[in-house]
Amino acid sequence: MKVLAIAITAAALAAFAPTTAKAHSYHTPQVCSATSVDLCAHLGFQAEPNSTDATEFMLHFMPAAGIDAKEIKNVTVKLWMDMGGHGHGSSPVTVTQGNVVHYAVSEAYFVMPGEWQVKVGFDYLGTAHEIVIPVEVK
């Protein structure tokens, strides 16, 4: 009976694998907060971001064991391109919380190709944090 349960579980996982892979075909590296290495995040995109279309992506917090993700509050997302001694951002994005670790980000316009930063701001237990995630835009 135990073997049958394992076979069913493996079959169920295999059935869901294509859906999961399709949902986030492009991921950024995981980056941690400068304030705490226990609070990390990455971004998942349907397709690689480009400079011609509005982009939607998923912000996925990856807190370490022992971190209560429900205490992540006031999440903000800003797009920024550093250009040496100066830089520029983009129009404000829309951030919608899905669950305690997933936030949908829409209306993101990377207005030119190159290396962008997605600056994720949030509070955790009363302390301000920022995670800066690099994104290569085509």
C-alpha cells in the first residue's frame, strides 16, 4: 500500500510540473535584504522582460525558517536604472498581494533595454528593509 501512495504522489507531481514551469519561465536570482540575510526574494516572469511591452511579474519572498512571513508589511516595488552618476525610474507599478509571500506586480514599464533594478521595500517587525533585484531587459 505504501508503494501505491508514493506512485500516486509522483504522478500527481508530474501532472502539475508543466503548469508550474509555465507560470514562471524566467526567474531572477534570489537576493536578500541588506538588513537581514533571512529575508530574501526573487522575481518570476511569464517571459523575459523587454523594453517595448508592459510587464507583469511575481514577487516571491523566500524567508528563512523561523521568519513569520505574515509580518512582512507595506511592500513597495520601484523600477530603477542606474546610469553611472545618475539614473532614472519608471512610472509607478501596481502591487497586489496574493498570499503572504507572493505579490503580483503589473503595469511595469522598463522603458529601455539594459540592466535594471527592481527595488523592493518592506517593513518586517518595525524595521525597514530593501531588496534590490537585478533584471536584464532586452
